[in-house]
Amino acid sequence: MTGKIWDDFITERDRKVFAAAGYGVRGTLPARPALLLVGFNQGNLDTIPSAQAALDAVRPLVTAARAQGLPVIHATGATRPDAWDRPQEDGRAAGADPLAETAFAEALQPAPTDIVIRRQAPSAFFDSDLMSLLNLLGADGIVIAGGATAGALRATVIDAFSLNLRVAIAEDACFDAWEASHAMALCDLQAKYADPLSAAGLADWVATLPGDMFALPKGCADKRLDLMPAYGKIPR
């Protein structure tokens, strides 16, 4: 565990427990991974200082995944404009403009072949189509990035582990408002549930995978009805 971000937060007793129990053994990376991006929305970029650095780190990984034909899945919040259905998300109350907060970051907009899911709970799996879509794709695991590390990302990783998915975390492409929470969440996930690796290292690994393993969406204009209309569109 030398050189990890959590080294400054764990005690000598913790190190002995980890060593005796065998925590932190490197797992097996997925053979058919999807890249899952959690919480890269404008609200997080505006309020969490480390979010921009995480966004910068993940962009080459996104480029590599798309070039190799891997699924790229974006998970962001779902809410009505009045935030009635979102009293809180990741423990934080909705702001003055919930729709703007959940808008995708300008530098990480979904591509036509990407997949978008909306979540109203910390885990991207909770009450969403994510697992169904992974089954449809034939994915056996995820590479995940985003935040908050101790909130949505951690909850999603644990659910993925519980669903027998193999999980790798782009550790330098994760963010949290609190440094200690960020570090200790990664420590706990590395010990028991996933493999935190650098985004650059994961991008290099993705480039070694067979290309075009997945039947991805072709992409088209969204003609579905607006189920969460703005105030001015509500029939009276």
C-alpha cells in the first residue's frame, strides 16, 4: 500500500491488520468492461475543488474507451425543476437550479454511442436500468470514475461487487469535497471491493483489449416526451 493517497490517514495498527488479513490483494480486471462515469455534472464542478482535476484525468480514458469500442455510460442526477423529488442527493440539499446542477460538464458531453442513466440515490444501480444495460451489453465489470468518492462512487462500487461484477477504479479521476473521506473511501474499496489504478494506466490497458467487442447504440435524436417539464410547459 506504499505511495497511496490514504497512507497519511491510516495508523500503524491499520497496516498490521491489513497485512494479517490479506486485504488489498490485486483482483482480476474485467474481460469485457464498461466505463462508468458518475457525477461529472456542472453542480459538482462548481462546488468541489478536486472535480476539475478528476475530469482532466478521465478524459484520455474516455477517449481510449470510445476508440476501442467499449461502452461509455454516464450517470447523473434526475430531478424535476422544482426539486420536489430530490430532497437530497449524496447528503446535499438541492440548490436553486437543480436542472443546471445535473447538466453534464461541457468538456464531457455524452457521445451518440454513449449511454445515459439518471439516478436519485447514491448508487447508480439503485432503481435504475444500469444492471439491465450491462447484461444487454454482455459486460462482466466496470471501470468507474467520478464522485463523490465516499458517496455515489463508493455506493456504486459496492453494489457492483455485490452483483458479481469486476471493478477497477480510476483513482486519480475521482473527487470528493473532503480529502480524508476521499482517501479513506479509496482505502476501503481497495481493501475489499475493487482495484484503484491510475486513469493513464487503465487507458493503456484498455488499448490492449479486443476492439469492437460490444454492439453499442448507433445514436439518434431523442424524440421522447418530456416527462419532467419546466414550469412554463406545465398544462394549466
